[in-house]
Amino acid sequence: MKFAKDVLSNGRYPKMSAVPDTISVVGVTPRYIPPTHDRKHERHDSVKHHEKKKTVKKTYFKKKRREEKRSTNNEVSLGPMKLKQKTMSILLVFAKEDAQSDGFWWAADKIGYKCYIAHNPETAMENYLDKHPDVVIIDHRNSKHFDAEALCRSLRATESSEHTVIVAVTKRYALDKEEPSFLPSITAGFNKRIVESPNISMCMNELLTLEYGEVQSRLKLSACKAVFSALDNVSDAVEISSEDHEVQYVNHAFERLTGYSSEEVLGKNSSEIVKNDRNRPDLNDTINSQLKKGKYWDGIYHTRRKSGEILPSHCHICPVLGQGGKISHVISIKNSTTDTSHILKESTEFNLVNGRLSRQSSGLHGVPRRKESIARIHSMTIEAPITKVINIINAAQESSPITVVQALDKVLEILRTSELYSPYFAQQMKDNDPMTSDLVSGLVSQNVKRSLTPSYLSDVNSNSSGKQGHHSHLHIPSPVTSSLSQVPDHIQEILDKDYTWEFNVIELEKVTNKRPLLYLGLKTLTRFGICDFFQIEESVVANWLKLVEGRYHSTNTYHNSTHAADVMHASAFFLERERNKAVFDQMDEMACLIAAIVHDLDHPGRTNAFLVNERNELAILYNDQAVLENHHSALAFQLTWKDDSVNIFKNLETDDYKILRQNIIDMVLATEMKQHFQHLNKFINSINKGCLKMDETSSMSGNGSPDSTMMLNQLSSPENKTFIKRILIKCADVANPCRPLDVCKEWGKRIAEEYFLQTDEEKARGLPVVMPVFDRKSIRIPKSQLSFIDVFINEMFESFDDYCDIPELITHLQTNYQYWKERDEEIGEKSEQENLPNGTTEDDT
């Protein structure tokens, strides 16, 4: 801090009017030492003191108050702005009223300030939130009654504290005694400290200093917020940078014009952000030359948007002079009008005279308002639906309030992304859990996660998934029943429960020697009338099921014909729901059941990512896109059309077959987990919201009302039926967590074992490990099940339940989740006790 030592020729100091507003002037006054003998007599009992205030206010200081009380509305200038400073209000926080609190009270009363007093932090906070005082004075002399710094931090935590001055009253120390540092109090949020002194005149001086110093400064800062709010609501793009062209502020119009958000440009060099080759090379030098002269530059400036597009803008650039007459800030104002012929005719300059703008020629206010044109977009001869949506939004922005324009800008930004329904996976993770992260990444992406060694590059042609010894295709022997009437009693007893959700496909697998798909498939397809609808014999259906089941790999622990039978059973159960009966026709039902049967046909027991990493011939054939799902659906139709004895489609009309085929392919492709969130979000936005409206309409006007019928017709549209069928097969495919607990546990073990085998092979061959968490030495199966349910299951089944009412599944899901949670906690406790990495033993697995 520097003090002015120069004096004028007449021996006086310069007048205050000659000192710029940006300089703080500090006066040094003699130290006042209050007489100690007065302290005792100035203290009052709190009760008597409170009563005395009421009477003394009417008499004591009454005459002096009339003489000394100044106007309560002072005019304050902030540049060209004129502000009114209202009567200052003060909140005193003293545990006990003493001479010091009295001093501030009477000083405030004498000047004419509003004053309130609180005796504890709770009352202080209550008064602060109710009265919103300009100044809070806290007794910081003794921490016995309350913690002053803690109270200050609490006040600073409120929204309104930005414009409040908080003052600490501290002890007076002897001149020869070292005072403690005030820095901790400043860190806590105090703005100033006042050394204790009960003298009323001294208290008055301190309060007046606060009013004309800190409080007035905060009034100006609050006015600055109004200026920034105004800037954010103008149509011209405004940029404020330092003298070194470092961007310090941009408004919303700047973000719309350039495509950059404020976070992306703040702190960057303004000339580099919009740099392009359309502006002449010496333009920046010309602008800087004008600015150094204290003049404006006005003309055409080409701005490069974030997308790379270059737009001409009518630009005004002006300097702001600071201390010493040097440039402190540079302001740039752009509008995006492309009609610049009238601007080129006039080259305007502006001078800065005594802080005011002096215009030398017209032009600044003569420039027409920015015209936001979307003619180029409208001129496209071929429009996609999304382009039409963007055009409608652009048109709506023309006449919308700024808040709506800003919101629609965000909408446009989202609509221009490539995958509209894919979420940010970071939002799906819980507490950055590595188990969940690896599980999600392994299931929904084909990106390699980590490689043990590059040696796999030399083993590119080895195809473990295609080796006969590794995955044998078990062909079912021919002497198997081809009629429901010939099903053995012990199998029929299990099949009789197929209409319930409690049906146990694992039991059927055991009694049929791993051929559950033939028996369950024949009964289910017959129940839904496949023979009549396809006009084929029951033997053709049986032969087709034999062929399909034979191409499932029985050596797979999970992706085998039992899983296919389980998915088909779940699909049939869903099709029996009342709403699905109303929405679907028999063609839809056949497509759902056949897609479920073939959805994992010839599955090698490895994930898509594995096949891509090993450069499998299927990955090459399908260009790394939905490799297995494309293979399942393509092989199903290849096998079906090879032999007339198994061709269930042979008697269908061409148009019916095309529709059926398209439905089956679409549903099988929907089982790819990479597209999980896209399909789910489309279902929620298109189906769930419609069902909610339909339910409300039905409850008010009955199921047969015109509104209810209209909503049902809307659900039955081809597009909406596609969304429903995709979620139906997806729910059926991953319904294991919603099965009875014993079945759920069995499927959990099976899928973990299949992932273990893949991880073992990846490590043995040096391939990238897709899901490192599935290491049989460290895996916690309960944890993996919890992660899978949290990320993929909960929201999808809740949405499907809202659509077609499946309470049995939700009940099982809640029960199973609690089981896995308790099991995981037990393993975690065991891990801590035995000091193991994950605490997983063979029994736990």
C-alpha cells in the first residue's frame, strides 16, 4: 500500500475530485485510547439496558439526531449509471450486551441507520435471512459463547451473502504486545476488523467508513450484475478481453454466433479462437493501431465458428482506458448480418474523451439489427426428418425470448449428435465402480480395453471359436418325438407349468437331456397357432426346432439352447399380457417367438468384442458391427430355406414373409447390448408416455371411449409396435434377475463361467481382455450381478412394467437384488477378516 506524500504548492493535499475512482485513498488518524475508568460505568445489566433503550430513544440524543442525521438516500455513480443507496442496515451479534454493543447501537441510532441485535448464532442467522442487513458486526473478542468464524462461514454459505459486509470486533492489545494474525478470519469470510472501543463517536466513524466504502462498493457490484444480465439478453455478440486479448467474458449471443460455450473460450486468446484466412493479413494490426490511439474500429470481420463455418460480421471494437490512461479492456461487438454494403460505405472512428464516447461519423447506431437467416438450410432440396425438425426450431428462435432461444440452442446441439438416444456412460456408473465400468464397457462397446502383450498379432488366423474341439455342435439324434401327444409324462408334468412365470427351464433341461427348446418350443408355438397361421404340418415345426437346437452349442455354459428356451418362454409370457394382446396381431406374435428361438443361434460363447479383437471371419464379414446378432439372424434364415422339411416359411405369401423376416431381424439385432440405451430411451419417450396418457383417459372416460381407442391405435402403429417388440425381446433376453431366486442364482453362475473362459483364453492368447473383472481368481459374482441390475435391468423392467403390468417380475427382482446385496456384504466382510484382495473363494463363486 502506498501513501501520497506530495503536496500542492499552497501546502494542501490534492482535492479528492482529482483522484480517479480506481484508486483507494487511505487516511491515517491519531489513535484514540478510551479512558479505562469509564468502562465499568458504561456497562449495563442486559434487562435494565433493554428497558432503558425504550425510554432513552425518545429523549437522549433527540436534538443532536435531528441536527446530524443525514439523508437516507444517497446518490452513487457507476460510470453513466446513477444508483440510489438506501439507508444502511446493521445486524449486531453479541452474546451479551456490553459497552461495545451499546456504542454501535447508539452510533447507528444517532446517524439514522437501521439496527438489529442477536445474542446467539441461531437468532443471528434467522435475523440475517429475514432482514438482509448490509453490515453484520460480530463479537470476535471471546470464543466462550460462540465461534465467530463458524458463524461467518455459515452466513457466507447463504446466497445473499455476496453483497453483505461482515465485520469482526477484536480485542485491543497493548502496543508492546504482538497481535495474532487476522488472516484466518479473512479466510472465514470477514471483510474487516474493528478494534474494540465503546466510544460512540469512534463507532460512528467506523460505520460511516463502512457505508461510504465497503457497502457502497457492493452496491456498485450488484449494479454490475444487472449490466451483465443486460449483455446476456442483447442480440449482438459481445466479447470483453484484457489488453492482451485474453477473453474474460462472452455473452449468450456470442455463444450462438460462434458455436463455442463460454467455458471453451474464457482465458483463450480472442484472435486465435476466430482466426481464419478470410480476413486480410494486416487487419489485426490495423485494429490494434486504432485501439492504441484510444479510438474505435468499425468494419467487417469474418468469424470462424466452431463447426469450421466462416461468417461475416459487422464488428465494433473499442478500448476501455484504465489507470494511467492505459488500455485495461477491449470490447468487441458483432452482429451476424450478411448485408454489409451499407457498412462498407462508412469507416467510422470513435474517440475516448474523458471517459465518454465521442463519435466522429455516423454508423454505430445506424447498423440494422442482426438478421438471423436460415435460408441456406431451407434451400436444401432433399430434407431428412431431422432437418425439418431443426428448421422448425430455427424458425421458432426468431421470435422467441432469449431464455427460450438459449434452451433451443441446447436442443439443436443435442439433435446434431450422431446417436440421439445413447447416454453418456459416465452418468450410468455408480461411484466410479470399476466392476460396473468394466461390465458396461465390455457389454456395450467393442473398444479394446487393455492388451497383455502384442503377441496376439502373430496369432491372428487362429480361430478358437471355430475349432471343432472347442465348440462342438451337438446334433440331436433323429429318434425324438415329433408330436405333443408323444411327450413322456415326466416332461409333460414340467411343461404343464409353462404358462406361469415360476416355470423352471433348468429342470426341463435336465429331464430332456439338454433338449428343452424342442419340447417347450413345440408346445409354445402350437399354443400360439403356428400351424394354422403358417399353413404347415406340426412335423415341419418339430423338424425346424430340432435343426435350430442342434446349432446351439451345448458346451456353452450360458448361451445354449436352454437360454433360447428360457427367452422364448419369457416372450410368450409377455405376449399374454392384456395390453400386448390388444396391440399385437398373430404375425407380431410369431415374429416375437421365432426371434426369441433363434436370437443366439450358433453363439460361440464369446462376446462381439472378442471376435473383433481376434479378427474372426464373422467380424470381418459383418465389418465389426453387431457381429453375432447379424450372424444369428442370417444363419436362421439360411438353415430354414435349405430344406423343405424344415421350412416353416414355405407357405407364406411373399409380402407376409417380408414383413415377418424384417420383424425377426430387427428384434434379433435389438439384443445387441451396444444399442441398449437407445432402444430403452425410444421406448420410454414413445411408448411409456403414451401409455400414461392412455391410462389417464381410460380412468376418466372408460376403456371404450374414443380417446382410449385412439391411444390404442397409436400404440398399434408399425413404428410403435417395433419399439415394443424390441424391448420385449430385450427383457426376455436378460430376465434372469427377475426369475425365482434359485433359477436366478443358477443363471448368474453360468454367465460368470462363460466370461471366465473368455478371460482365460484372452490371457492365454495375449488378446485384449474385454472384461478384466471376470477373473475367476478375484471375481465377486454378487457384485457383478448388482452392477448389471443397476445399469441395465432396473429402469428397463420398470418401464416395461408400466407398459404391460408384470408385478411378478418386479417382486422377484427386488428379492434377488436384496439377496445379491447381502451376499456381497458377507464376502466383503470375509475379505477384510482374511485380508484377501476380494475375499472370493470357490464356494463364494
